Amino acid sequence: MNTPPSPHLDLIFAALADPTRRAILTMLLEDDMAVTDVAEPFEMSLAAVSKHLTILTRAGLISQEKRGRVKWCKLEPDGLKGASVWMQGFGQFEPVNLDDFEQFLETQLSES
């Protein structure tokens, strides 16, 4: 009998379901970014972007830390590991390669 996915997997997949959050992950593939820099390309309030960042943080996909007066966001490279392992259980998926994931995100975003 298969065990049900963990609540943590639910957080990961829910976080990835939103195009804004996927765009943020793509941006963070390049380098750590200040929250204000993450928010700049989006036509929404800083508070709305902060909510997206909180969801990504709770899912373990990014981390946030305060450096002086500025809050920084960093991609957590092992954040997708649990989801990748779960998907491999179906035998149809390869381990998540961050370069391939970046290309996938860029393709998805360009089609939006």
C-alpha cells in the first residue's frame, strides 16, 4: 500500500502552482536578492510579494534573512528534493536538475 504524500509535499506543490512564485524561483536561480528587488518586476504591492515569499519559505524552497536593514531571499537548492523523490516513485521522472528546472520555468513564463 502506498503511503500518502506528506503535508510538506502539499506545501511544495501548492507553492509551485502559482506563476508568480515560479517566476520568483527563476529570478533566485541567478543569485540572492533583496525583497525589494524581487518585488520590482511585479505589478503588485510589496505586501503581496511578501506573501508569495512567505509561501515559498514555508515550503522550504527559499530562505529569507535580514542583513542590516534589508531582507534577502535565497533559493534553497534542496527544497525540491522531497518532491523529486516522490515523483521518482512513479518511475517516469528523473531527479530534478536545477538547470533543467530553470529552462522549464523560463519556457512556462514565456508562454504566459
